[in-house]
Amino acid sequence: MKSIENKTARIIDIFFCVIFMPVLIFLGPAHSWMSRWHLFFILTCVLLYGSYFVLKWVNIPMLLISKNYRKIGIVVGVLVLCNYLLTIYPLPEMDFITPAMSEYQTRIRNYSITISLWMMFSLVMGYSFTTSFVRELYDQLLQKKKIEAQRDKAKLAVFKAQISPHFLFNTLNTLYSLVIGTSQKAEDAFIKFTELLKYTYITIENEYVPLKDELNYIRNYIDLQVIRLNQHTVVQWTEEVDDDSVLIPPMLMLTFVENAFKYGASTSRDCVISISVTLNSGLLVFRTSNSIMKHVSEFHGDMSVGIENCKARLNGIFPQKHSLETYEEDGKFNVNLSINLN
């Protein structure tokens, strides 16, 4: 998928460099500047080519999506200023017998060059804006298709392994009746496990769920893990949420929670797993930190696939509105995820 995006961008760039610009130059008045004013012609080409690649680099469509109008204004303003400075480039005056005629013809020539420069600059800016939006739309469609394919694959996996929900929960209720009275710990674990299964079945068709439901799912998952583990693993869970009705994609943070326990828990060595969630004015911040209890090579080999899948999902749902940082420090693996939900 990434190679398709790169090839598309490369084709657009090649078309601009070897077709659009040569046609613009050699079918317009600029071709005559090449033989008469070498430096002026070179500066014109540098400005036009530079304007295109600068606009491509700053990615105007994503700046518009993130409402970063200030950066857009600065970039466009600088390019317009450069083109204006080029229009007042000191070209040699035209030489006529009559000085007044020389001055008049020079002004006409300079005016014609100014109009040509602004025309070419406008065409380049228009081409750059148009291709940027088309490319961004194309990338978004590809990303959407990728997310849909991943979601369909996940659904298929669930359906393949799915037992009739009615039969499943009736069986769980029967088993629960057998567990009652045997152990309070077993009862609690059974209830939490049942709630996890219900949440999984309910949310498989939902694109978004309330944050409170997702947090409750994570709490149940953590509680089940704590029941399984012993005193060697200390689990720290904190949450500070100012609005738990905010909608988020289901199981967005679960992969990182699962990894924290999978690679950071031990029943024989002391270790700490720290998980926190904060939501303040629409900014969701999720963090995990766990000791690396597996061999480094095994840890990296297993971890990379899950993290890459999460990155692809985040890029598709929250483009330019999230940041994900993973790093190792002092024998711990840390995850910092922030999402602007506004």
C-alpha cells in the first residue's frame, strides 16, 4: 500500500519536472530569457521548481485539516515575496537613439516580464495545490481501504471462531452457578471474564464506543491479570477523565495493555507495570510502562507486528491528530500515545 502511494507521488513529480515546467517555459516568453539574461532565467526556474517542492513538503491539505492557517500563510507569503523580488530584478535597459523611447520601451518590457512571472507562478501554485489535494484524497482513500480490510479480516477471524452467543452465555451462566460458593476470587474472575466476552461481541460491529465502556473493559482485563499473577508483579492503574462519554474506536489501547502484561509480567521476579489514561479538554493521553521480562530478541520480534498494526489503524482514523512514541529506557518499555479527539 505504501509503495503505491510513493509511486503515485513520484509520477506526479516527474510529470511536473519533465513535462509541465518545460512546456510552461518553452511555450511562453521565458524561453527567450535563457539566451538574453542567463542569471534571471536560472532564478526563475529555481523559484518555480522550489515553490512546487516547498508546497509539497509542507503538505497544505494536512495543514488545512489541522487548521494550521498561520503556517500556510507564512509559507505562501514567503513564496509570493520571492516572486515579487524577482519581478524587480534589475534587467539592463533597452537602448534606443531617443532616451525617452528607451525608458518607455524598458517599462513596457519590464511590465510584460512581471505579468509573465506572476502568470507562471500562479500556474505552478495552482498545479501544486491541485495535485496536493488529489494526492491527499487518494492517500486517504487507500488508507480507508486498508483500515476496512483490516477490520473485515478481524471480523472474519471472530466469526470463524465464534460460538453462538446465546449458547455461549447460557453455558457461562451454568458454569457460574457451579462456581458460586466455592471461592469469592473465582466468582470475581468469572464475572470479569464474562464481561470481557460480552464487550467483545457487542463492539465487533461498532466503529466507536463511549470511553467509559473502553476503560471498564481495560479495568476488567487488568483485574483478571492481577488475579492470575502473584506479588512479584505490581500493577499501577490510574485514570483522570473529564468526560467519559467521548467516543473512541473500540479496543484502541488494548494491544498496548496486552503487550505490557505479555512481556512485562513475571511470577518469579519483581517487576512493575504502569498504565494510565487521562482525558483533558479532548486530548486523550495513554501511557504504559513495563519491565522487559523476555529476552530482547524475542521481545522485539513479537512486539513489532502488533505495534505496526496499531500505527496503521491510528494513521487511518486520526491522521495528523495523534502521536505515538515507543522507546526503551532503563530496562523498561514505554508507550506514549496522545490523540486529539476534538
